[in-house]
Amino acid sequence: MKVYRVPDYKTMSRLAANILSAQIISKPDSVLGLATGSTPEGTYAKLVQWYNNGDLDFSKIVTVNLDEYRGLSGDHNQSYKYFMHKHLFDKVNIDPANTYLPNGLAEDPQEEGKRYDRLIEDLGGVDIQLLGMGHNGHIGFNEPGTPFDIGTHCVDLHETTIQANQRFFDTYEDVPKQAYSMGIKTIMNARKILILVNGEDKAEILKKAFYGPVTPEVPASILQTHKDVILIADDAAMSKV
């Protein structure tokens, strides 16, 4: 594992964008595994900036996203598909037909998980997977206790997650109670993994995940066993290491 300790979020985002840019330039038809949430927003903004400068070409790039809420259509403003179009896809020259997410409206959750894993396999696998990490060490929606050998699956969201998401919806009833997520096995099949962690509130879990024992109770700890992982973390997140 390569560890880069950087001073702040801005520097973290720029370095992450540098690594993704190198992948895009060296292999123009790369399969990128992408994440949503506040952590990668700065990275996507930097990629868009460099695209606008004429430094990057996304025309042959293929993307697969980590997760999607079950029950939301792709045009819902809280869906992860909507997030990706807002922050990246609509701002670069990527072919929308080459951007993939789990289908939030799939009728059969088990079949959808199998379909998504087959899709990734048919694409030749993920060249580089971008990740964030939750306060309890989750990656994707793989919460503590999730088996390491699970593929893409439908997850019952924790009540704390549902309550945290309520601010984005009109009522509690509108908040998705389930989501599709790449499983830990699917994530670990990526050839390279790039994980970003920032903020003092992540310091304790970062120490457990990357400097403690490998255990399903800290899902991100499994990344210690991957052959090619890059961790970029700011000083605040690294403060307990």
C-alpha cells in the first residue's frame, strides 16, 4: 500500500485527480470505478478543469459506479446517477452509454446484483476503483459485519444512514431504505484501488482500517490485503497514526 499524507482536502483532491488522469492518459479506454458523496467532489472538479483545459479525453472511457439507491430512478435529484451527471458526466466528453450504475428500479434485487457483476466482468474488470470511507469503516454500502466474499448486493440501510439522508428528502417516508452496492469481493477485484480520507472525524477509523487487524467489523481493513492500493489522507485524518 502506498500512503500519501497531504495537508488538506484541496491537495488530496488534486493528487487523486493526478492519479486518475495518469490512468486515463495511459489507457484511454480504461474502466474507472467511481464513487459519490462529498469526498470525491473536489477530485471530479479538478478532472473537469483539466478536461476544459484540453488535457484529458473521456471519449473512450467506461465507468461503473459503486452504488445506487433502490427505488430511485436515475433522473431523481438524489440518485447517484444524477450526482455523477451533475459533477462529472455532463461536463466532459464521456459517452453516456459507457456510464453504468446499478439499476435502482430493478424488480429482483438478487438478479440485479448478479447482472451488475457480470457487466463488470464483461467490461474486462475495473482498472482503478475510487473509494471513500465511512466513519465506521464502510466502503460502498458495505457496513461492519459484511462478509468479505460478497458480490454486488442489495443492502438494508442503517437507521443512522436513513436519518442522515432525511435532510435531502421531503419526508422520512421518501428516504430510500435500501441501496445496491458493489460487494467487497467486487471492489477487491479492481486492479488498482484509490481511497481518499479526510477530516479529523475519520482519524480513529483510519488508524483501525489501515494500521489495525483485518476484520469484517472494519470493512475497509480488507484493503490491506490488496496488491495495489493508494491511500491519500490529509493531516487531520492521519493525526492518530
